[in-house]
Amino acid sequence: MKPLNRLVLLLLACSTMLIFSDCKKDDDNPEPQIRIRKDAKDLTQQEKADFVEAVLALKSTPSPYSDSLSYYDQFVKFHQMAVEKKLCTDLGVAHANPAFPPWHRKLLILFEDALREVSGKDVRLPYWDWTNQASTDAVFSDDLLGGDGDPNEEFAVMSGPFRKGNFTVNLFTIRPDYIGLNPHPWLVRNFAATVDEDTLSYPGYPVSLPQSSDIQHCLDMETYDMAPWDCSGSGNTSFRFCLEGFLDGTCGGAQAMHNIGHDWVAGFFKIPVDTFKMVPVESVNPFCGNIMRDTVPNNIRVGSMEPLDVSPNDPAFFLHHCNVDRIWAEWQLLPDNADKYQPVAGEADGYNLLDEMYPYNIPGYRGLGSMDDYGLTPNSMLNTEVLGYKYE
């Protein structure tokens, strides 16, 4: 028989007896499926329902990392630990330094894996496109994250699956300037609210969601980051500085992009009190034992997304940061940007390309959940497709 005829017969046999043969080599060595993260506005009703069900399941499932936390609250704790270390040692990796994007990318992957684990479903994180009203409407609809807070309930979230009575806040800020400003064990939101009077100014700058031009401004920056590797770099024209949302070279000044998104969801507002007064606050930081004091007005409140350390209490945090990650991924796809990261070594201890990121590198966390599956360094977070996902 001619070789060509043998090949034809082989192909015919393989096609007619596919389910019984070894012709489907992918069954033995399947390629890992790339997860596609979608805009919240493009989710199907089933995808919305699966995501909500998985988040609620996380809240009721014990954490594999801690005997005292739910699986959901563990992610709040990871974030809080990073902020505590920054307050105590100035070497935190999650904010105001080059590791801001990779640290949060790691958190999102662990969170997405946890959602899939507890639900048994193919759940993918959706993102909130701040520049698209349809995306904002979808995120804060009653069948996804619920809406704005109710002014008659001190702006507690009263609608949707994460409403008061259906979703409990268990971890509270250790930052003294926020203690007492949102003491409630439920989600609080007051979209875009600010307090601006002669004696008070919170937050002290306008609050509105970023526009497409703001995002493009960041994407146009060719440098990933630059010294002094923090939030105080006057004249800093780096992508990370821009994406995180610092504008005027001062850490507490006007905000944009990522930072303003937290402000917009949370809101700054007053509640009625019998007597207005400035309240001295004293707290012990549980991470390093420092006693910190501040003075805050007793009639000012902020929403759950505002206190930096425990902002993941609001599930909006994860859709918000998914968009931050999407913008970084878009920047990485631009020519020559794929492997850019500064500092590469030595210039900012704790933030370098091959430094393991805290608290993911704590020995007690290694080998649990999917902690070890993707690496612990900024370098391990540079390629989304290697990590198993991309954006639609």
C-alpha cells in the first residue's frame, strides 16, 4: 500500500473511533485553559450569580491560612498586614512603591483561585471599567455588588447580596486617623461624597472617577518607576506612580486613578451628632506595638473602601483592583514594556525584582491554598498568560 493511502486510512480510523483511541493526545496532556476576565457589564446573569455565590461562600468558609478568620477575611488580613508593616518599618510592599502592581496581582490570583475552590465553578474575576458608566452600573447593581449606601442608615449598603444583615465586616482599621470613623460591622458606601467646609475638608480634593484620558496619560509613560520609589516624588513621570494615583508629589495631596477609585466608592460625609468635638484617638498598633495618637472629628464618617488597610472588606475592592491590573497588563503589551520593572536590584530593599513579597512569604503560609503555585516575587507576576489569565 502506498504511504499516502496508509495516512488516509489512519486519519479515517482516528476520526471514526475518536472516543476509543489515543488520537486525542490533549486528553493525556491537556493545555491549561487561559481564564478570560471580563468587564462587569459583559457578565451573563449566570456569571454574576456564580461570582456572588462564591464570594458569600468564601465568607462562610474557614481560612486555610488561619484558625480565626474566614477565607474571605484572610484576604483582608493579607492587605492589612502589608499596611501594618509599612507603618512600622517603611518597608511594606503593597503601596507607594514599585511592588504595588505585582503585590496586588498576586492577591487577585489567590482570591480568584479561592473563589473557584469554594464554589467548584469556573469563576473569573470581573473588572470595573471606571471610564464606562455601563460598567459602573453593572458593578453596583443589585445582582452583583449592590448599590450606594442609604442616608437613613448612616449610608449602610441596604441592597444587593452584600447588604447589611447579609454580609458582615469583621476586621477594622488599625490606623488612628480612621478609628471610630466607620465603626460598623457592615458595608458603608457614599458614592463621590466629600465634606468641604471652612473648618473641615475631607478628603480635600475633588472626587470623580478617572476618564479615558487619565488612563492614556499613564499608558504613555515609558518608565515603570523612578526614585525615590514612593508617593512623594515631585516630578515623577513613571507608570506606577501614575497608576497608583499620586499627582502632586505629596503622599496626602490630590489623588487620581487607583486612589481616587477608593475615595469614590467610600465617600466622606458627616452624620448628625449632639455635640461636635474633636476626639483624641489612641491605639496600639498590633504589628509593632507602637502607640499612635491623632485627633479626629466625631461627626465624620468614611465608607468601607477608604481605610487603606481594610479596604478589601468591600468586595468592590477586587473589581476595582482587577481594573488596575488590567491597565498594567495593557501597559506591559506596549513595545519594550513586558519585562520592565524598577528597581531591578539593590536600590530599594524589599521592592526588588527578585525579593519575596510580604506577607505571602511568611513560612506559615507556604504550601497552603495556591500560595506557592505562581511564585512570590515581582518577577513571577510579570506575565498574565504565564499566570493563566488575560483580559477580554
